[in-house]
Amino acid sequence: MTFIMKSALFGAMMFLTATSGVFAAESKVDLTAKEKQVFQEMKKEIPAEKIIRVEDFKKIVDEVNDGKRKAYILDLRSAPEFYTFHIEGADNIHAGHFYTIPRHIPDADAEIYIFCRTSHRAFYIAPYLQKFGYTNMKIVEGGILAWVKAGYPVVNQYMGKFTPKYEDFSKDYSPDYRETGKYRVREFHPY
């Protein structure tokens, strides 16, 4: 081996040794805690008057479905979640495609109610909608989970309109039925 090759090899080994501590330090970051911090920051961007209780939202949904009100009921859940069941009259744009909302709702003053499963995704998307220029957008607190807990009906193409019974899976769902396997990442997983 030539002196230049030995020097290059030595330099590469020194670089890897020096940077291994940097990469090791990065892996010690509690990413779950950071996500919670970012979520709280996003949530603070939404004024309290832009958050609506599910009971008030139910009245609005009824008015929209009765043709007495023009508003968008926008479900941000994924397609599999939406087609499992959804609120009658709801539109669906997956949270990951929120950037398409201006193409579908070009009126900045349109009355828009956004929700997802728990309102977590909605609180991430709402600040962007405000930045886009939407002035009359509200988040449904608790999402469709709050809707189901309240005993309100949902629909799907197979069963029509029905009222599901809410189950607290952390208490009622048997671990014997949990799916197991070599799964690493899933966009949506029910348990």
C-alpha cells in the first residue's frame, strides 16, 4: 500500500471514529417527547374559538345534511379509515395531502370543519390552513372518536347508516387478538 493510500485510510478511520460519537448522541434524542413538544407548539397556533365541541359539530352536520347550511365537513383520515365508516356528508382528504385543499376549496372564507380520528392530525394541519389563508376553519375536538363516543351515527357503503358502540380498547380489547408479525411501520394500525 502506498503512503497516500495509507494516509487516506487512516484519515477515513479517524473521521469515522470522531463522528461515531455524534451519531450515537443523536440516537439518544427522545423522538416521542420531541413529537409531543412539536404537537403542543402546533396546537398553540390555533385560537380557542377555532376549536368546536362535538355536540356543537353534530348540529352543524345535521344542518349541512338537511341543506340548511353550506359548510365543508372535512375528514383528514386515511382512505381505509374513511371507508371503514365516516360522518354522513363528510369529504375526505388524507392529512398527508392537505396541500391539495386549496385546489378543492378555493374560497378562503369557506366554512370548513376539519377532524381526524382524535384531532391530533387536525391540529397539525390547521396551522397550515391558516397560513394558506382560510379564515373560517374550525377543528372538531376529539375527532371521530369523540363523535362515536357521543353515540352519533356514521355511514359506509356496506352497512348504510349505523351507530357503532365505542369500546375502550385499552381496557376491553383482548391482547389475544392483537396482530403480531415482523411489521415495522404502518401508516394506520387499529390497535
